[in-house]
Amino acid sequence: MNWLIPIHFLLVTIFIAVIISVRRPVGVAFAWIFIVMTFPLLGISLYILIGERPVGRGLTRKIKRMDREYAKITEALRQQYAPERLKLPSEARALSLLAESKNGTPVVSGNKIKLYTNSLEILQLFIDEINQAKESLHMEFYIWALGGDADRVGEAVIAASKRGVKCRVLLDSLGSKSWFKSHWPARFRRAGIEVTEALPIQVGRFQFRRADLRLHRKIFVVDGSVVWTGSMNLVDPRTFKQDSGVGEWVDAMVRVEGPVAAQFELTFSFDWSVDNPKITHFNDRRPPIAPYEGAAIAQELASGPVYRDDILYQVILSAIIDAREELTITTPYFGPDDGLLQALMASARRGVKVTLIVPKLNDSTLVAWSSKSYYQDLMNSGVRIAEFHGGLLHTKSLLIDRRIAIFGSVNFDQRSLRLNFEISLIVYNDEFCSRLQILIQSYLDQSEYVDPLAWAKRPAWQRYLENAAHLTSPLL
């Protein structure tokens, strides 16, 4: 058995060299080195599965090729709408410029944005939109769950397709695995609905494609002129994950009419082209010019690995640093890196009223323990932490000085900020921010603030579990 020792040493040495060769945050690198050295077989297996950020060589080439083609369209949009940025207050212009960098889309005015907070009402409104659609329905979600009113949405899409509406459905392979195993895909295709499975998990290809990079966007575009986006998947909260013991999931969505809807249509078209194996080039027409419907200035922010790498992280970091009076975050999963943590602490210490709202109960035990490991440092800096007890708070939002809102699918963790394909709407509008503030206050009314003094006296075993879970935070 002595021959196992040099093999073990050689394997560990090789993988440590691989980890070091890829420049990454120090905490992430040391976490992987610790796992590989302590549990070689498990650590090496995990690293092969999720250690890098590849989506596969073929898909990477396809994304990069299509991104060059996509860039011609976004460049035209940025030139067309360049004067719109001048309508923003000076403190917002820099953020908008950062969000449109690396082939992003620009700010546009003339949008009508309405916030919805009741999931069952949202599902019924989806059905109403589908029933009234005249030309096209484009649906892109992480999860389409079975049962309840989510099935009613599916029936409405089938009826729309039968009356001549062009319907396309793009769902994440892992998040919607139960849906793909059900009778729904066959029913959709028989009705003439195009269905594409995003980032399919293929056994035997893990060494080429990371298994946990997911399409986490929530986009529903109607006739190219109306878009819904936010935190909600196509799920009925009365039936979704009721065995997790956290209560119903609490979500929010926005309905947008106006030019920014065309940006979401463009992102859907790009994702559809990337994930559909029959399409080799992105030569989609320019997005439709949606009519001006309101006064709100807004901007879409799409992000993901391979393309627009780390732009989302930079936007969030800049928004925290730019806050002058108040900063409020709602997120179900909280796992910042040191840069974001220090930015939050610095904002609180320079007088910004920083509030973090997270669910009291979480469907991921490891994430829950890891999130709590940040509490002490945050509260010592003056950050207020509120734990929501009205269900699993799933709304993802960042409200800066009640004047700028970042709202969408992004969790405040490293998975969303660096790994997943995400979508956000940045709104530069006082009226919308006021409505979002009312929603946030309703969450606070169902929350309890963590008492810093009581928290400091928590049992030693709890601190130990939090710190142990914290070691995994760079990998979650």
C-alpha cells in the first residue's frame, strides 16, 4: 500500500498547481487547496465538477462567436440612445455607463413600470397576457414547476400556439428537470411550441462543462413590447417546495411597457440562439421598437460566465460605494466575498443607513449557516439585519438612496454574481423606487431585527458551525 502515498502526493500536487494557475480570489483558491489536501478523492472530484467556470469548449466558442455578432446590434443601440443618459442625474450616469459596458444595453426613457407582489395574481396576469397575445410569446425561466396555476399557464400557452401565436420556451435543464421529464414538453411540441433545454447536464462531459452553471434568468416577453421580469419562477407558491419547511416563497415581478422591453427581447433571442443546437449564428433582426408608454428611465443588465464576465459584480459594488444616504438589500441567499463585505461595512461606517433583509428560514441549511457567519462583522459596522418570518423571502432587490433600484433574478451571493446567467432591470425613477420602498417596508413589518447584543452572546457551538460553513462560502 506504500505506493498509494506517492500517487496521493502527485495527484494533490497536480491539482494544487492547476488551482494556482487559474487566477482567482485568494479565499476561493485556499478553500479548494484545503479541500483537495484534506479529502483528495472528494476534493478532486468536486473540482472537476465545479472548480472552473467552463460551459464546455463548443458552447464557449459558440457564445464568443455570437457575442461578436450580438455586439453589432448593441453598439447601434448605444449610439441611438446615447443622449438618454443626459436625462439622468450626474450620480447615476457613471453606473449606467458601467452597466452598458462590454456589449451591454443603454438607458432608455419612456417606460411604464408596474410592480406586482402577489404570486397568484402574477400567474393569472401571465395567463391574461398569453390570452391577449397577437404575435409572439417568449418565456425564459430557471424553474417551471408542475402543478397548480403553473399548469394553467402551460394550457394557455398551448391555446395561444394553436391560434397562431409564435411561442418559444427556454428553460434551465436542472431547475426544470421535473418539467422536462413530464408530459409537458411533448404536449408543447405537438401544439407547435418550440422548446429548448438550456445547459443540459450530460453524463461524461463534466470534465468539459461545469455542471452547476445555470440559466437563472426570469424573462417573459409578449409581442416584443411588454416584458415581465423579477425573482419569480413559473411556480405556484401553494405547491412549490412545500416539504422544505420554510413556508411559501415570497416573490415580486415587474411588468414593463416601453423601449426597454426590446432589450429583454434581444437577450432572449441571444440565449435562444446559444442554447438551441440548430442555430449556429446570431443574426436575429434588431429588436422591435416598442412604443413609449411612460416616464421611467430604465436599463436592462444581462450577465453570465464567458461573456460580460464580472460586469454584474462591478455594478453591484459600484452601487454600494455610490450610496450616500440609504442602501437596502433583499435577498434569499447572502454570501458576499471580501470586496462586497468591506463595501457594505464601509458604507455603514460613513453614515449610510444600510439594511439587509433575508429570510429567517432558508431552504439551504449550509447557505443559512454560512450567511450568519457575516452577521457579527456587519452589525459591528452599523449594518441592520432583518430576518423575514413570512415565508422564504425570494425577492432580489437593491435600493440605493430611494432613487435607483436594481431588481431581478440576482441573489447577493457569488453564484449569482460570477457563475449564473442572470438578468436585472435597473430603474432610475423616483416613483418606482417609492413603490419598491413600500414593498420593502411590508417585508420589514414581517421581520425581526437581529439584536447585536444578543447575537454576540450566542452559544460557542453556533459560532463554530457558522465559521465552518463560512469556509465553503466561496464555493456555494
